[in-house]
Amino acid sequence: MKMKKLSLGTCFSAMMLAATVSVTSCIDEDLSKCGSDYKIVYKMNLRTNMKTEIDQTLTTPEEQLFAETLKKSMTNVFSDYAHDNDLSFFVNGTIFHHEQNKMQANTASYTIYLKRQDYRHLALANTGDEKLIEIKNAEHAKSLALEQIAADTIDSHRYGIFTARRDISDNDFGTDINVNLYMQNCAAAVVVDRRGHDIEDIYGYVENMATGFAVSDSIYHTERNTAIRARRITANDGSRAGGTGFEGLTAVCFPSATDSWKYTVVVKKEGKYTKNVLNVNTPLKAGQLKILKMFLKEDGSLTATDHTVGVSVELNWKPGGQHDIEI
């Protein structure tokens, strides 16, 4: 077979051309694989009925005074202030980049180094300080969930929990990327008008609430019937003295698992316990506050001002039979 002879100059030119093509291709390839700094802006969005619920339910001058106490007890819950955030970026459903930050604001921007490609982005806020809720199965977008700690009875959530879901495409990296977070838990309050009756103690808990939240699908689920222990709130004006004024209980939790849920209130009066089970037939949704306004009777039983709330009463109830309520 005959070989075509090339001059030295021709060989050198060919070698230079090949090297140029190779280098150019390598640079282009490297650029396509390298990342860059991108600005992502996170904003907390609080959509709640709290003000409307308080204004429409607690209407008398005396109730409005107690309403201020109720509002203060909800300061860390119905708030658009984020203490921390947890940011996950997924490619084809698998975690690609993850970071946690102290946010300390309702809006914050971060410069994040990412490869320019398509992502499923899930963002969480206030999960770092909320010890009753854990982040589970964070390696994959479909499985990442917020779960309450596993127990028969737990305390109320301390903070409003916020999440966001956003698909980021390759084209979105041309401008600043905005991510809006929304509240995923809620609160139920019992406000008791004592009607001149004195009591020794009052406590309660809510049941039939969701125990977890799948972030990517925005679906609540229930693994067990966990009772959420309510907090007793006290007015600063001394309204408990002499058997007058109001008593308050607040429970912060995930939304109701179904359209029906219940709030158990135990009243201790003259050494005897009365168990009141309030059956509510309207769902409690994310971001909502539901106030159950009740009147106290001589025997420790409660009556509801809302005719849609059913009340079952057990007089001379013996505590400790159903739930381990640690007060």
C-alpha cells in the first residue's frame, strides 16, 4: 500500500490544527461541567386567618383584653420570621447540593455555587430550632418529609414551620431566582369564660392531627394518633383572681388528618376532675388558628358557643387512664 508523503510544513500545520481543536473542545467541555455563583432569594409568606379569627370570635371588651394574651402566646408561631433554613437541590430526584443557614429574617438572599442544569429545589425554614419535628429521607426529593417525633403524646410545636417547592430549569439561571416559603402547621385554642367559677387546674390536648408532611408532594400523612399537649396561657392583668376572667389553652400542630378532630379539656375543681371532649367537624388547615370559645359551669363541664362543636362530658374523671399527660 502506498503512503502519501507530507512535507514537514504540512505535518506541522496539521498537528497545530489538531491541538487547537482539541484544546478548544476541552475548554468548551469543561465550561459545560463547571458551576457558577447564582443568587437565590428566599421569602417567608405568612397566610393566616389569625387576626380575623380573633376579631370575629373574641368580641366583648373582656374577651378582647384576653385576646392580647392569646396573640402574644402565638408570637413565634404566626410569624414570617425565619430563624434558620435547610436547602436541598435534587437532580433526577437525587440530592445534588445541600446546605443549612441561619436566616434571622423574613427575606434573605444567598449566593450558591451550582452547575447550570435542571433542579427540583426543596426549602425548609425553622426546622433547626423546632426539636419536635425531624427531617427524614432527605436523599431523594420524593421521600423528603417532616415528621413529628414518635410518641403517644408530645408538646405543641414551638415555631411556625415553612416549606417551599420549586423546579429550577437551566433557563432560570439567567436572572435572580425567587423562592417563596409557606406555613405548614397551625394552631387550635380553647378560651374558657369562667363565669365567676374558680378552678384549681386546667389542661388539654388535641388529637386526630397529621404527624408528617411530604414536602415535594405537599401531602400530609398520619403514622399514629399522637396527642398534642396544649399550653396554658395566663393573662397579665390578674384576671384569674377571685374566679373571674378567662383561661386559655393553645395547641400548635400539623393540620387535622380528616375533617373531624377533637380537643380534650380537663378541668380540676374542688379536687375533682371533669373531662370535656370537644368534637370539631370542620378541618383545621395549614396557617389557620381555630378558637373554641367555651363557658365553664359549676360542675367543671364546658358548653360551646359554637353550635357546630359537640361536647361530651365525663364527671368525676380519673386522670391517667388514656394519655400520659405531663404538666
